[in-house]
Amino acid sequence: MTAPDSTASVVRIDIPGGHEVSHRDVAANGARFHIAEMGEGPLVLLLHGFPQFWWTWRHQLPALAEAGFRAVAMDLRGVGGSDRTPRGYDPANLALDVTGVVRSLGEPDAALVGHDLGGYLAWTAAVMRPKLVRRLAVASMPHPRRWRSAMLADVRQSTRSSHIWNFQRPWLPERRLTADDAALVGRMIRDWSGPRLPDDEAIAVYQRAMSIPSTAHCSIEPYRWMVRSMARPDGIQFNRRMKMPVRVPTLHLHGSLDPVMRTRSAAGSGEYVEAPYRWRLFDGLGHFPHEEDPAAFSTELINWLKDPEPDR
């Protein structure tokens, strides 16, 4: 188990290629968030998914910086170097974390790029705080309303998301995530990837980050809310609120071999976008397209960000 005082050494790490990344903390929405930053220009805020932290964007940070953007990858609440608060893991509050970081960085708006849970929050932020979101790019995650309907109505999707159902039990999921130096994290990332598997060194980075005390619990809490709220007033209200369309250009990215999120579940999210919407399916990639083929992912993302008139 990683000791609390060694969190910085686990999280504030370098990225491959000798690129210099700047680490610091920013205050937003009543908490403190760790960010990794590179470059100057329009802000692109990168949001990681489960079971990862900011380091999942290690390939995109230098690519975006070299393309003329201010690239910032944040650790979500409860993960990496960010605060582990006792509450606040519902998507509405987590989305306010994201938009709060945009404001704390002194920017008028940002292009949000989210993967997995980070994508769910990016969708949410674009609805809740549209003036702070310039563009939206989401990987491996459908719109929240599509996610909800797929989990409830599609047996195949529900089966692929069995880990989310398993998270609903108390304490046991946390213990399994951290057992044997977080070996389960490594198995998840390998099983959810396509043929281009991550190397052992990268896996070890994620395992060490998950072993930081309280991280496993905080990482699971958003998924507990997403399931338990389905029949509760707060969840019904959130689902109703997400009927409001996204009104910024949106890029939707997905791996054709994603074993966690069916292509059928993700496709169709464009019905909630009243703006240019571009769907891009990466052939032969799994749940982590930004890591499995970083060059192709970064090229697609940067070309779209630079396109003044992204069409449907």
C-alpha cells in the first residue's frame, strides 16, 4: 500500500519522450485538484476515466502543446493528486469540478476531452455550463441518457458493464481493487484493451496510483451513484436535465473492439447534440484508443480542434 506522504511521487511523474510537464494544484468547487499542464494557447482540458488518472493523457499533452494549445490534464475528485472528499461524487457535482477548474485556470472556456467516466462528465458539463465549454470530445462513453437506457434495456451492454454492477456492493470492491498491489487494475486495463496491449511499466503506474489510500473507494463512488440513483428522485432529475441538448461542436470517438462499451450503445448519442457532431470509429482498437494508438487519436483530435467549421 502506498503511504499518504508519498502520493506526490506516485502522481507527479514525468511523461515519456523527455517532455517537461508542469504540476500544480488549483482550487475549484470547494476542493483542491491536481493538474498537469503543457503548452500555451486555447485551453484543452483532458478528463481521465476509470481505473486511471491524469497520466493516461501522457501522449496527448505534448501533441496538443506542439499544435498550439494549452493542454491540461486534471485528476478527478478522489483520484491521483486531487482531494479525496467524503461526498460529492454525483455527476452534477463532478461536472462542476471540471468547469470550476476551467475558471480557476483563468480561461473563458475550454475544449473538454473526456474518456470513459471523464467522457460522462464532459457530456454533463456541456449541458450544465454551456458557456464554459467551447467544444466537446468524448471517447468510449455514450451520452448519459444513452448510457442509462443501454444499461437498463440492453442485456449485452449490461453484461459488458458487469464491473459497474459489482461496484454496488459495500467495501468488497475496494478490497479487490487494491489486493496484491492493485493487480485487478492491471487485468482490467489489459482485458479492456484491443490487440495493442499496454506495456507492463504503464500498467504498474496505474496500479501504484490506485493503491494510494482511499483512491479505490473514491473511484467507485461515481458508479455507485449512477446505478443507485436510477430510481431515486435525484437520478430521475439528473436524467431529465440531460434532455437539454449539447450546443457545441462534438467529436465522438470509439474503438470498434471496445469490450466494455458496445458501439451500439455509444452510437446515436448525436441525437442529443444540436451542433456539428462527428462520429469516429477506430478500427481494431479497444476501450483506450488514446493509449492504444495515440498518434491516430491525437491526429483526429487536433485536426478537429483546428477545423473552424467541423461538419456533421
